[in-house]
Amino acid sequence: MSNRSKMARLSAHLTWITGLALLTLFFDAWLEQKNNPNAYLSAAMSGSEVVLASDGRGHYTAPGRINETPVRFIVDTGATYVSLSSSLAQELGLASQGKGFAETANGRVSVDYTLLDSVRLGGIEMQNVEALITPGMAGDAVLLGMSFLQQLQLSQHQGMLTLRVP
């Protein structure tokens, strides 16, 4: 095999590898946008309205902040309180302000009550928000429940959820 044909074969292989790498990057970006359409919602946004697009499963997720620490929220109008895992509560330095029980989709669970100094979603920020530390909760997502949402007007239309300070 001549050097020229070896170079042609190497060039063809490199072209295929580059093309596959670019397709992989494009597909990963497409999947991320589909599964997390609000990933780049700016915590520095000003204003009293946030509009969220639903993800591929119909959920509304968005980045936000609790006590100035970045978190990922899942909007949950069925949750009475903002709820987070024990590990995230520990990372945030949250102290228990009492123990109790909560009814969840998985049954009755033991919880700790706590108070969040601040909760921010886009340009909407609230202070002294009641929350639950739920030991059995897995993952790093925070359920953004009614202890935050009850102070907002919510409207949903065609896969978009608008949260507005009245």
C-alpha cells in the first residue's frame, strides 16, 4: 500500500470520526434542551415575572437559588412546602426547627421543618420561606411547593408556565 493511499484512508477515517463527534455534540445539546429547557434562566433577571417551558416529561424545572446557593427547582403545586433532601439541607447549613410528618406520594414520612432566608427563581425572590427537610428524598432537586408559590399568580398555556408577582 502506498503512502498516498494510507494518507487517503487516514483522512477518510479522521473525517468520519470528526463527523460522528460533531453529531454527538449536537444530539447531546438537543437532548439537554429538550429535558431542561429552562437551564439558562438567569438568577440575575429582574422583574416580577418568570416564564418556564415544560420539559420532555411535562415538568417545569428551572435553576434558582436558596440562600444564594444555586439549586435546581421542580415546580410542584401539589407540595405544601418547599422540600429538599437532607444532604442538600446540610450543604446549605439549614437547621431543624422542629420535627413532624408529611404525606407524600410515597406515603407518610418523617420530616424536619426549617426556614429558608431567601428563595429566588429568576427575578422573583422571597424571604423567610417555610420548607421541609425530607430525609428519604433522593437527588439534588428541590420541590418548589406552595410555601413559595402561593404568593404568585400562576397560569399555564401550551406547555408554558407563567409565574407572576401580583
